[in-house]
Amino acid sequence: MSVTITVIGTEDIRGLIPLSLARTWNVMRWTPASALTFSVKVTRHVFSINKNTCLVTLTEKVSADAGVHRITFHVRAKDNGISPLMSSVPITVIVTDINTHAPVFNESSYNGSLYENDYLLPFITQVAAYEKDRDQVQIAFSFVFDYSGTFRITSDGKIQPTRALDRETRDEYPLTVVASDGQHNSTSIVTVKVLDRNDNNPVLTFTDRSISLDENIPLGTTLVSGLPASDADIGINAQLTFDILSGNT
């Protein structure tokens, strides 16, 4: 015969799961347990046994996270006769994994960018997370705040806008992404930058200007020094040049 026992692998379960085998021998109609002595044969000192009661207990941490999923040892029963007789039974302990860890993001933070006024709603960036537990569960992604539905995240962590964005309205969106395995959550920050397009005309902040000058004024005399003009774009898109369109004759 053999005995298979399943225990739950946790961070530390030493001594918490005693395995009493005395009843097993009684069921087999062997000598009563009180007249037997028991011993355990195992290659590693994970278990201890009470030689009189056959109470087997864990003495080491057993965790499926450490790659320990199956441990087999043998328990020997020996009678106390003048010529002792003995028998043994193999015990297999299967360590099953439980969900003890929160998902872990591959990166502590992410960055992405897209151009404003992009109505194709491009892919911005992708987040990823994994489970330390052996029996992985599906990880679901969500936002703590999505700016009134401005962004969405797919089941595989891809982040996209739901509408075209305007850099002049807002040029950066910090997003807190939540990874959940159904029991535990973890978060990571995704910073989305909105890049500029040349989509704004320069604005001249005056409508008319009259200049008086005397005749025979010397050539090269400055008549206008700096026009009040601005552009809502940035960088090269906001660098202004001036020329005369009409009336220069």
C-alpha cells in the first residue's frame, strides 16, 4: 500500500500539518500501534516522527514557490518481538501552490507618447506583469483613473486613447495601472506624453497700427520694433518669421 497526502504550500507551514499513521496500521489489522515503534527514512530532514505514536510532522519550510512539489519518504513499523518483524509504507506529500503573491510588473514605471490630433488612436505602450506562484492565474489590468474614459487598456496590457488628444489642452497624462490576480493587486505608473503638431496659427494681438514719420527720414530708420505675436504650439512649430504681404510699393 501507499499513502498520498496533499498539503498547501505556504511561506512556512512547519509543524502545522501532523500526519498520524497509527490508524493506518490498525486498519490493516497489524499489531496494535502501541506495540510498534516507527521510524522515517527520507533523504532530507523535512519530517520528524514520534516513534511510539507515528505522528509525522513537518520540520522545514515547504513552499511550492521554491520548486518543491512532491516529497516521498518511507515510514517503517517494527514490532517489539524477540525477533522483530517490520514493514514499511511509502508516503508521498504533494505540495500544492496557493496564491500568496501579488502580480509583479516587469517595469516599475512605463513611458509612452503619441501625437495630438491622431484620430487613428494609436497604440501607446504595453505593460506586463507576472505571478511568482507556480499555478498562475489570469492577470487583469485596469486604471485607477482613466480621465473620464480617455484611455483604455486591453487584456494583454496595451494602452490606447479612446479619442484624439489636444496637446494645448493637456500635454501629459500620468496613469496608475492596476494588475490584479483576483486576490492581490499591484500598481505601476505609466506616463503618457502628448507630442506637438503644428495645428495653431500665429496670433497677432493688435488689429491696426498707424505710424507717423517725417519725409526725408534717413534710410534704415526702425519704424516698428517687435510685433505682439504668439503661437500656442511649441518648439519649431512656435518659431515665427515676419514678412510684408502688401502695400510695400
